[in-house]
Amino acid sequence: MIIKGIKSWKGYNPKDIDKYLRIYSEEKDIDIKDVICHKCGNDSFNLIIDQDEGVIQVKCTKCETEKILLDCEEYWEDAEPELQVCPVCNKGESFNVKVGFVRRENGSVKWVYIGNRCTKCKSLGSYLDWKISYEPTTKMEQNI
């Protein structure tokens, strides 16, 4: 359930990120994938992001495994990523994360949205979104 507040929208479980991304992207058919730690199965991460370069790395809050998502490794060297702190509560450093893919008619990805939910204050947001101008996108899609 999403609660629409003055400062932010809150989601009381990670599934609320799906609804938020549909509203935020204005795409009812957005294909949303969970980001889960491949080592321990945890769904809570620190986010290391450079919004200017459009890159994201997640670090599992349980086992500390790090992973650069999607096609971001190609741009990581030029980036200056920083640990994100929730802009609403200014304390939360742990987020549930989902990736939303908007697809072309042929099924390849044309736009990526990163949805997040602060595990401390439950605020929903999207730190990043970017256009994909190449095909095929299969390898990029599998890197979550």
C-alpha cells in the first residue's frame, strides 16, 4: 500500500516499489525485476550512485557483496559514485531496490528505471533512469 504524503510517498513493503515505478514512469506495462543478493538472498542494499554518469552499484547489507548493475560497469571508471542517504529521513542508508524495463516493440529495452524504498522511513523513490540506445539488451538485462 502506498501512502502519498506531502514530502514523499511511502511504501510499507518492497512490492510497493512496483506500483510506484508504474506511476513514476507513466508506463503501465513496465517490466519490473527484483534486485536480490545472489550470495545470501537478502533484498536490502546500500546504494552507491553517480547520477551524472547514470551508474549504480549495490552492496548487500547482510553479507556485504557488491555488484555493479546492468550496463553500468562500462561507465564506472569515469564515475564518481557516492553512498546514498535517504533524502527524506536523512538517516537511511539501506534500500530495497527494483529495476524497471520499458521495452520496444521487438522486446529489447529502451528505458531503465531504478526504484528504491528506504528501509528506515519507507520512502519510495527513483535515484536513476536512463535511455538505452543499443541492441541487443539481453546481457544488460541479466546483470541484476
